[in-house]
Amino acid sequence: MRPFKYEKASSPQDAAKRVSGNKAAKFLAGGTNLVDLMKDNVEHPNELVDINGLKLTQIKSIGKKISIGALAKNKDTANHPLIRKNFPLLTQAILAGASAQIRNMATNGGNLNQRTRCVYFYDEAMPCNKREPGSGCGAMEGLNRMHAIFGWSDKCVAVFPSDMSVALAALGADVFVQDASGNKRKIHIDRYHRLPGDTPEKDNNLKHGELITSIEIPKNKFANHSYYLKVRDRASYAFALVSVGAGLEIDGGVIRGSRIAMGGVAHKPWRAMIAEKELIGKRPSKALFERAAGMEMERAKPLEHNKFKVELGKRAIVRALSNAVG
Ligand SMILES: Cc1cc2nc3c(=O)[nH]c(=O)nc-3n(C[C@H](O)[C@H](O)[C@H](O)COP(=O)(O)OP(=O)(O)OC[C@H]3O[C@@H](n4cnc5c(N)ncnc54)[C@H](O)[C@@H]3O)c2cc1C
Ligand code: SF4
């Protein structure tokens, strides 16, 4: 472990000021990802600004939205009555991730900003453009079974591992952030995480020193017809091979609204917009779901070892939609 300075932030603005004033400083929330990365010598901040004392833990209803604090624990978010009632999809997604112990520590802001689980990213002996820009991509020529089938570039084929973010993409959430001058802005979840392009070292569109303060989710009519399906190598404590968050608004037996997001397939939660559109105005049926899923997955560009994800993704969309209806 390299030496680093540790300090506690007194307010969101103080936290943002401290981090933005030092390129090598980082916010410390639950530490369940950052501290592991420091131990593995992947991240080496020289200053940690502990934000755990900030009052950003509230989960509350604000008009047509529900706001969840950046520092609310994943466990408290998943189990909150407002979330269980309005967004069971989010509860399912959070509870599908990590372990009970980790969810007790992990925060919502940290979950959005967790880093990829690509094994080459963690292995200092291997090239990795995300860890060390310009060094190459170990996964491109190596084992890429867990990697992307959508939106990858020749610089990086990693996937983003957060289950919670997939549900937030399906629910159309906004992420609220604050900078050192106290300026606030909102970033829609679809624009929050990035595709790798030529700069895979950047996972998201947050500027250095900007602090996530809350996430707002618009109330919707999906609650009775939503589902989060996570397919993984073992039943718990594993990251998704493919996951699907699906929400349907069904009225008079007809699908009036649909949102589908996928995890484990791209560098960000992947909106299955082709499938979403295909469902609108039609009666739910397995044949419809298979057609929509097939149209979506036709765009996939698998790598050498993950061709199975194309059929798996198709089946996962069909299963998630069927469960959402059922
Ligand atoms: C063994 C294991 C299994 C796991 N399995 C899963 C899984 O199946 N699915 C899943 O989704 N996740 C999984 N996780 C990841 C876990 O959900 C994350 O580690 C956790 O959500 C990160 O939250 P944290 O508060 O601990 O963040 P930290 O580790 O404290 O921070 C992570 C990053 O976010 C930044 N950050 C934190 N808060 C803010 C903020 N408010 N504003 C701006 N930046 C911020 C930090 O600077 C850091 O860069 C697993 C983790 C472990 C260790
Ligand atoms: S896929 Fe991305 S994270 Fe993995 S080795 Fe390549 S550049 Fe690094």
C-alpha cells in the first residue's frame, strides 16, 4: 500500500473542492471497490476524501420522482418501502449484486462509479489501456469470454459491472452532481457512463472533483410489469455474463411503454432500443419477445470467446420480458 493522506469532508462543496484541487485525490465512500483497487496497485490516489459523514443518505418522494441519496447504502436503498413499491426492478437488481456484507457498506454513488472487473485491468503484468493508457488491451488478444459484444473499440472491450446502473437505465434515472464552486448539474443515466472509444480510461462523464449528490428516478407505470434477470456463472457473488432490466407499461392487454437495459454486454448499461420500439402497441407474446430480442441482438459484434452471449442475450431478453408480464 502506498502512503496517502486521509481527511473527512465537512460538506459536499468541501469534498468537491478538496478532490478537484488535486488530480490524484479521490472520494472515499464505502471503499468496497476503491480500497481493493488500491491494494492491487491499480489505483494509487495520494489523498482520500472521506464523504461518509455527509448528509446524502435520504430516500424520499419529490413530486413525480423519487430521490435517492448518493451515500444511501445499497442495502437501505434496495429495502426502502418507496423503492420496493415503485421500483421493484431496482430492488431486484441491487440484491442480485455482491453479498449482504458488501451491500451494507456499498453506497449508490460508489456503485455507479465502480470500475470494470476485466481481469487484465487488475493484472499489473498485462497491458491495459484503461489502467495505463497507450499500453494495449490484454483482453483483445487474450481471454475475452466475459467481455463486450456491443459498443467496444479496438482500445478496450471491457464491460461495466454494476447491476444497479442497469436498473437505473431501464428506469430512466438522472444523476445529480455538484462541483467545487457549488454548481449543480444533472446527467441522464444514458449519458452518464461512456463507451470506450479512444479514451477507455474514462468510465463516465463526471469531471474530476464533481461529487454525485443524489439520483432521481421518475415514477412510472412499470411497477407491476418489471423484472431484473441476471445470468452468471454461479448463483451468487458473481458478476453478470448478461443481465436484463425490463419494464413494461401494459394497458388493455397492449404494451404502451417499454424500457429494456442490458448489463454484461457493453462498457455501459446498454439500452435495447430496437427491442423496446418493436414491442410498442402490440400484445405481449413469446413470439413478439423473440422477434424483438432477435432484432436487438443482430447488432451484436462478439469477440473470439464470447459468441455465446448473443444467443444468451436473446434468451435473457425473452425471459425477462416474459417474467415482467407474468
Ligand atoms: C466481492 C465483490 C463482489 C461484487 N459483486 C457485485 C455485483 O455482482 N454487482 C454489482 O453491481 N456490484 C458488485 N460489487 C461492487 C460493489 O457494488 C461496489 O464495490 C460498490 O457499489 C461501490 O460502492 P462504495 O461506496 O464502496 O464505493 P467506493 O469503493 O468507496 O468508491 C468507488 C468509486 O466511486 C467514487 N465515488 C464514491 N462515491 C462517490 C460520489 N458520491 N461521487 C463521486 N464519486 C464517488 C470513488 O471515488 C471511487 O472511485 C462487488 C464488489 C465486491 C468487492
Ligand atoms: S478490455 Fe479494457 S480493461 Fe480490459 S485489458 Fe482491455 S483495455 Fe484493459
